[in-house]
Amino acid sequence: MLSKPHGESRTKGKPLTLPEAALFQLINPKAWIITLTGVTAFTMPGEGFIASCVLLCACFAAIGTACVSVWAGFGSLVKSLIAKEADRKAMNVGLGALMLGSLYFVIR
């Protein structure tokens, strides 16, 4: 990762289409856990179940859209900041050092 220029040994893949991405969520364990947790924690039993499910879906959609937008914007910003190979290496070394440093809190 640190020795090869960006994109040299990588093959270009095509992004998932909307139907493919939707189908992927059927096997995505994080999506199942989030959904089951949300339904059990934030829906009302009985007559209010459908209304609370609709409200939960609306909240998931709004919060998810905001989070994905911030994530994509930050990704675009970082991509422009690491256009040079030296900058990319520096970022990789820095992030690696931060990850290694975080072990202190795990094994403490």
C-alpha cells in the first residue's frame, strides 16, 4: 500500500446499480442489526405499530441521507488533499500510527 502508486495494481470495478445495492442490503448483517434494534426499541405495540414503523423509516431515511452526504463530501475532500503520492503515504503512515496508538486504550 505504501510502495505502489495510487491505482497502479487496482482494477477498475463498476459501482453497484440501485437494484444491486438494494439487494445487497438483504445480506448485509449491519442492516439487519440496525433494523431489528430500531424496531424493538422504537416502535409501539398494538395499534400504533404501523405508524411508529413509518416514523422510524422516515427517521432512518433522513439520518442516513445526511450521514452518507457528509461521508461522501469528506471523501471528496480527502481525495483532493492526497492527490500527490507523498501526501498519500504521509496520511497512511499517520493513520496507521493513530490506529497503533489506539491499542493503548484496548489493552490498558
